[in-house]
Amino acid sequence: MAHKKPSIFISFFILSIFFLDVSQAVDIKRSPSFDCSGDISISQKVICDSAYLSSLDFELSTHIDGLRQLLTRTQYLVEARTFVEKRVECGDDVGCLTQIYESRLWRVRSRVNDLNPVEGSWVNDEHASISIVKIASKYRLIGTSPGPIEAYCNDEASKVISRSVQFDKWDMKKNGFNYAWSDTCVWIVRILDNQLNINITQECIEEDGFFAGDFRKGESSDLAYVCFEQ
């Protein structure tokens, strides 16, 4: 029986660094929904100084009318006040502000039926996982796979395979998208029978093949414990 390997945590640490870096990439500077020149909180000042957070605030504001139509006035005011309180509690912590804005935007978009069918968390039987979500003006894909699970659990040198990318929203089709990782390697991602299906071109490298096939909605297993299940 295999034991937990430090490489698991190193891989997730590297992935988390990419996650934070890629979230800051925004092509167009959007002004937030509030006046940056007014008497604002520390958190709002941080938002005004961040192109990414400003874009999140702007996009969130575009869905507010739709949310108001779904909720009673009291429900809406309670939700809005709770969100503002959480924002104030973050102070000048960019990571905290990013988390609450992304979570709030995801929840609001799901309630006003603004999500693309491919968005969400997906997992297959080989413990590979795919996360696709629209953040500001981009779609973000993060994929992880342990490769052959038997080799992963028995080989001390094994590591998590990761794929991370952002792509423009106009590349997204109604039920999927194609993404070219190189001139010869393309992922064809589609929703088929409520499953996420990924096909890859033959020119992709072997590691890309671990992401091919069908994924169902759900969260992946904690890889720190997967090997104990074998």
C-alpha cells in the first residue's frame, strides 16, 4: 500500500501559484460600479487599483437587475449587505477580495441563467478533474490528472499533470469550444448527454491523453488519499 507523497502537495502548490497569477490577467480596464473618487473603504480602494477586481465588480453589477427580479426586496438587501460586510472584512487583502468576488459572481450568474453549459467542476473515473469558469472577460480552464493511477500510487517520482489556460469568451461555443495548445495539439471540448467530452488530436503529447474521454459533474477526489483506496 502506497503512502502519501510530498510531490502531491508540491504540485498543488505550483498550481495554486498559477491560479493566482492567471486571475490577474485582464485585457480591458473596467471601472467598478462605484465612484473611485468618492469617500470609499480600504477594500474599495484596492478594487479601484486592480484591473481584475474592477472587472469583477463591473460584471457583477451587470447581473444585479436580473437578481433583483428573482428575490424579494428584503432578500436582495440582506444578500447585498452580507456581501458588502465580507468585502469590508477583507480590508486590503487582494486574495480575500478575489475569492469573495469570484464566488459571488459565480452564484449570481448561475441564478440568472448566465452560465455556459461547460462551466463548472468535472471529474472522471481516473481521478482527472477539469474546472471551467468565466471570470471577467475570460474563460479559465484548470485541469489536473495523476496520470495512470496505478503508477502514481506506486512510483515515488510520479507527479500530478496539470493544464491551465485562459481564453477569450468569443472562442466559446454554445456547447463547447476548441482550444489549440500548439500548432498541432487541439482539445475539442463538448457537452454530450450532460457529460463533458474531451477529444484530442493525435499530435498532442502523451500526457494530454489522460484528459481525453467523458467527465461528469462533480469534485475530484483528494489525491492525498486516492492511493489508500487502491
